[in-house]
Amino acid sequence: MRYKVPQNIDMPDRILGPLTMLQFVYAVVGGGAAYVSFMALPYPLSFVVAILIGLLTLAIVFLKVNERPFTHFLLSLMQFITVPKQRTWHKGDSSNMEVEVYKTPQKNMTSNIPHKDIDPKTFEDVARRVDSPGADVANVKN
């Protein structure tokens, strides 16, 4: 019997039209913030702030940059702005720096397997007998 294998299981579920749960929450919070700013601030300022909050909310909910959500773009932008872009070398006293040197553990070169010294002549003879056609591998032992 054949079974249907689910496809696209990593896609988020749509709960309201084209919106996922997270997009819906962003839309509700952003819309509420725009409404509160429109009602709380005086007229010319409230209109500008509400429009800016609404545009930011629409961008967060619907806009994608390089096939990634706009929130990832905003987080990357904030990181780019806050992290220094140049590193400087401070030449001087390094006594306050702690340096740890990690060494790889050495493996024990001696093993518990007994080694039998075989001269090259015997080794070549065994190899020739094993490689010859019709060789009986069980009788190759010395």
C-alpha cells in the first residue's frame, strides 16, 4: 500500500489568510501601538508617529529581504551598527593577558599486541604464495 509522505513540513502554518501566527501577533501589536500613539499624542505629531509605526509594522509582517523575514534584516542591521568595524592592535605590556596552550594528548605508541619479527625474505614468500592462483590461504601460515 502506498502512503502520502508529508511535504514542506518546515513551513509555518497559516492561521488567518496569508498570515502565520507570528505575523498575526506582529500585526496586532503594531496596529495597537499605532492606535495608541494616534490617540495619545497631539494631532500633527500623532499622525506622523502612527504612520511610521504602521509602515514599520507592515514591513515586519509582509516584507522579505533576500527571502528572509524583515526581522532578521533588522537584527542584522542593529548588530552592524553596534559592533565595532575596526580592530586595533595595542602594542605594549602583555603581562595581564593569560595564554593557555592546549596540547593534543600523545597516544601510547606501544601496544599490547605482540609483534613477530619477520625477515623480508619470508614476507615475500608468504606474499607470493597468497597471490598465486589457486593458493590455499589456510595453509599459508608458517
